[in-house]
Amino acid sequence: MKTIRRIARTNFLIVLAAAVLFGGCGKSEAAPPVAQEAAKQTPDQVFAVLLKKAKAGDARAQSNLGLMYYDGLVVPKDTAKALEWFQKAATQGYAEAQYSLGVMYANGLGVPKNAAKAVEWYQKAAAQGDAKTQFNLGAMYANGEGVPKNAAKAVEWYQKAAAQGQAEAQFNLGARYANGEGVPKDTAKVLEWFQKAAAQGHADAQYYLGTMYANGEGVPKNIAKALEWFQKAAAQGHATAQFSLGAMYAYGLLGVPKDAAKAVEWYQKAAAKGYAAAQHNLGLMYADGLGVPKDMILAYAWFNIVAMGGGADALKGRDLIKSRLPGNELAEAQRLSSNWKKGQILVRERAGKGR
């Protein structure tokens, strides 16, 4: 479930000041001369004017005040105050505040978690055409949260949000067409919506679009295009795409030239995110000295990380190496794996060649 959206802090106060001091109408950016004038206002001055407008009943000011309390911007973070101002704006029909209230109820932020209440506020904002709320409402129907599970209703709201360019909705709509959930299966529609989401930088869409080009699903098979989309997703930290690239380079799949060093590079990125298959393959690369100097300590450590998570294949590799490592090296390997945390790549000081 989505959380309250974050407004870019670099320009939020400038844009907000332009709105509250110069009568802005809610556009996402202030015109340059206005922005320059607004930039002269201190955060405290902006807050004071905003508070005055909010107390006078300005719904937009009330909603923005709620965001400031929610994020602790200028004022101390206070979810109760955030809720109070969101409610004032929401009861006046302000869609942004209705969305924010829905998120707070959906996630139990400052209020007891209440999916039905979340749906109630989402429906109000979604009916006004708010795309992100339409997506959230679709997700509630898809998951049966606060409403009976209804695949057709989920698709209906995803379509409304997707038509407005909401990338998450576009991806989910593509997935619905892929699985035939709420709509008949339609590969052409899958491709259409994945392309739209991928073009906006949606990493999952980029990855699955890559698989469609790799397998020739709905499009002529195109390895160059597949690799392009895998790389875009991987560059955003998509672990499955990173692992897939690693495997492609390790085994020369899909016509990609074998390159053990590149395979290790991508395996390491996915392994750092906790992707077990990448961790296992990285253990193999260290055990065989492929793309990296042979290092049985690091091989054991990666196998052990996977084994501790229940990986049976890694358990076999780990125990085989264990029987061959001297006690001090085994202790180092166990220490490395025990201390590993997500986001880390295992490294160690090497006095000479790995064992």
C-alpha cells in the first residue's frame, strides 16, 4: 500500500509560499518571478501565512499544513495535527487531503488502521479524478482490503489512473492483462501498458518488457531490446534484472558474449539486496575463480548466507567447502556471513592468493 507522497523539499516551500502569498491556484510550479519573490520568505513566514489561511478555512492551506505536520517540516512532526488538518480540508472536498486521510487510515498512521475508512476517503478523491488515489482504490479492490475482493473493479480503477499516466497503475493493468485477472488475457495490451510504464522509468515494467523481447511475447524476438530494458531496470536497483544480467553474462545467454567479470558485477548488486540466487551464484564464482580471484572463504560466506535462509543447494556447497577450510579461515568465513547485512558486498583483506 502506498504511503503519503513526499513533496520535493528543494522547492516545496518556494511553491507553497507562491501559493499562499500570491494567490497561487495549485499549479505544481511557480512562475520564475513569483518563485524568486517567494524564495525571499523564511520557512517560518511561510508557515505563519499558511496557518492564517488554514484557520480561515482555506482547504488547500489546510491540506498543506497537514503535510507539514506529517513530515515535520518547519514544525515538529505531529501525526495527530496532520490528521486534524487533513480532516478539515477533506470535509471541504479537497482531493489531496482525502487521499492523505485514506493513506493514514490504510496504514494506521496517527489513527487505528481501518481499511474501510481508507476506502471511503479514497472513493471521494478518486471520484474527483485524482490518479494516485484511483490507483490505491484499485489496489484495495485487488487485495480485498476494506471492500470485497473484486478483480473487475480493480481493473476499472487501474484503467482510470493509467489513462492519466500513473505508472504504477499502468504496470498493474499490464499485469492484469497478462494473468487474465478481471479482463481477458491480451498480450498486445500487456505490451502496451508495460511500454507506457517502462517509458516513465517503472523498473518492474522495464524488466518484464525485457522478458517479452527476450522471449518474443507479443513482439518479434529482439535480444538487443531485451538487454536494453534489463539494463534500465537493473540500473534502478531491480534485483531480478540484475541477477538476469549476471546469468546472461555468466552463461552467454540470449547471444550475450560470456563475460565472467560482468557476471560477478551484476551478481554482486543483486546479492547485496538479498537476492538468494545471486548470492548462490556468486559463491560459485568465488569457488571456481570465475571473474574474481578464487576465494573459498568468500565462497563459503555467500553459500552460508543463502543456507541460513533455507537454501538447500547452498547448504551442500557450504558443507563441501567447510570440510576443506582450515579452522582460522572457516572462522573468518562464518564471521563474514554472520555480520552481513542487506546492502553490503562481502570483502576481506587478502594477504595472497585465495585458497
